[in-house]
Amino acid sequence: MSRRNLLLLLVACAASYACYIRAEQNPYARYLAAGYAIVDRWALQDAPDQALFEGAMNGMIDVLHKQGDEHSQFVSSLRSESFREDISQEFGGIGIRVRLLGEPPMPTVVGPPEPGTPACDADIQSGDRLAAVDGASAAGKTLEEVTQMIRGPEGEVVTLTLQRHGAPNPHDVVITREVITVESVLGDLRDATGKWNFRLEEFPEVGFLRVTKFGDKTAGELSVVLAELHARPLAGLVIDLRDNYGGALDAAVEISDLFLAAGFPIVTTRGRDLAIRERYVSSGAGPYPDLPLAVLINQNSASASEIVAGCLQDYRRALVVGQRSYGKGTVQRLMRLESGRSLLKITSATYWRPSGRNIHRMPADGPAAPWGVLPDPGCTLVLDESQYLAWRRYRSRRDLFGSQDDPRIDPQWNEVEGAPPPGFRDRVLELAVAALLRGQTPEGPTP
């Protein structure tokens, strides 16, 4: 036997022995395998192996949920690709937004195609109904199913059959898919070229940016925007984290680092025993340690959003404006299963603010418990359900059309999505801008 083969044999034996020892230490691993073998051999219904595996994984996750861990998740092979795309902020597509509108609901193009994407130069307009994709009917499909029909590998061709209002017959549009990068840092309004304006229309001396998620590219996007803003005098910056459900911990750390001097702990993570696993400290490389900041949060600002808001608040680097955040103070680790075909998002740690507070809200916690991030004194503005919905409608129309009265707004949009009240104003944003312009600074001691 050659020396190479002998080495491979020894490695295989060592790995097998390690697995055996692990199974002996936890007999439930053997019980689970035995249960699977019994079901596979004796069950009257011949269930597919994939379905049995996914059922077992979902069953274990359900137990974690009942123990109070509501954020662990099994991501099946059918959903893992879209899950990865959300984190990487890239997918193969054409650059349109689609909603289900009308009765019966039909996939409908909403807003103009994204600038610089394949759809931008194609015969596609807001309000076009999507009748078929590559000859397959889109009627009766869910929005997720339609999205997957449109997306696909870069360089491949997709044919959309579109029905335009007032046109007697549908028309086909043939487009070659490209890599679409999903922006996670947005401004207030787009200019005539489709580029975001990161200064407020009424107060151009104030920068305004919205972080919609914390993905792989978010910190880089934010750095580019800040460099552009600093080309002209800037009185202050509003960072809007409302409805941002979180994302990558690393992105939250990098963004916080932009606004801190060197040596400040940004966040720490702790395991089951509450011992510190990781401590993230500011590098001092951030070029904006003195830029006046306001951070907007609401009841849906969670996880990575709370890391940024809590860190900047603890060091009195930013006014936090709006209402109490969600209270998600746990870290999820992404593990690959089935050779990477499926994923296990498992809660593995809690994160703690620089002040030493764990802001996680347990299912039994009431309003008096110390969870979430609270706005600074004088900066609380709580929206009731109708006011929040009006803001969502206002923000959605502003993103897609720029104006409530844009002629590209499909009539069905008003029936399904609704419209904000005439003259609606974003009072939370106005409160933050007023505080920045009068020079209000955060209160309380620095930890």
C-alpha cells in the first residue's frame, strides 16, 4: 500500500471513530437514525427520503421555538437559493418589481424598471400585466412562484408575455438575464436618471439615507454614499432604520465603526454560559467620528438595526428618534446541510450593547421589561396602526413613483395598496431633522 493511500485510510478511520464516539455520547443520534430506518422500512406509505429529512429538521426547530427561540429556522433546498440571494444582494434577473394586483390577482409590473438593468431598455411599463413567462401561464401563481419564474442564471434568455392597458393583444418581450445587485442603502427620492438623492429636498444641508437590510454589500454602499455627501458641507445625517429587520452582524459592526473613534466596544456576543465569545471593537479608521447623527427606529427595527442604534446611542453619538425597537438580541449562525443544498439558521449566541445590556425580548416579557432600544428623551413619536400604514403607503409610492399623483400609478394599486392621506408628512423624519438643525445632542452618560 502506498504511503498516500495509507494516510487516507488512517484519516478515514479517525473520522469514523470520532463519529462513533459522538454518537455514543448522545444516544439520541442513534435513536433518530433507528427511527428513520423503521419508518423507511415499515411505513405503509412510502414517504420520500427528502420529505422525511425535512420533517425531522422542522420538528427539531419547532421544539426550539417552543423553548422560546423564535428565530432558528430550517431552510429547505427549494428555498435556500433565494435565502442566499437575500444575504449576498445578488441574483440573476431582469430588474423589475412585480406585485399581485387586480381581481383575480395578476402579476403586475409596479414602477419603472430599475436603471441600468436589462428591463430598463425593454418595452416594459408600470401597470403591465404579466400573463406568461417562457410560455408558462402566470395566472394563479403566488408572488414567490412568479419571481422564481422570472429569475434564473445570468446570460440566459427569458420571454415575458405582457398585457398592457388599452392594448388589444399581449406582446412578448425577450430579455437576457444579468446579475442584479439589490441596493440596501436608499435615499429619499430618485432624480431624473433614476439615481437616489441622499439629501433632503426641503433641507439639502441634511443627509438622509435608509438602510433596508444588512447584507454583504451594505457597509460598502454606505461608505460610498457618505463620501459623496461629504463632497459638500453637511449639517448632519439621518440614518433611517425603520422596518429594517436586521441581517449580517458584520455589516452592523462595520457601519457603527464608521462613526466611532478607536477602541470603543461596539457589541459583544455570549453563548449559553453567558461567557463572552466575541468582542467587536472600533478600529478608529472610520472617517466620521464627529458627524451629527440621528437614527430613526420603529417597532420593526430589529437585530442588526438594534446593534447600530444601541451602540451609537450608548456612546451619545446619535439621537435615536421614533419608537421602541423590536427587541431581537440573538445571533443566528448559518450552517450548511445536505452538502450545502439546505441551510440551518440556528440561534447560537446573544448580543450585548456597549452599556452591558442584553436587549432581547422573551415571549413572556411585557412593556415594563428592559428590552429593545428606546428613543432619546423628547424624541419619541409613536404611530398607531393607521398612522404606520399611511407612512408605509407614502414611502412605497415615493420609492416607486416619486409622487402620489404620478400617471404611471396603476388604478388597481389604489384599490389594493391604498393611498396615504392628502398632504401626508413623515413626522418622525421631521422630528429628527428639527433636532439636528437646532443642535440637540444626546443625553445621558457615556458608558
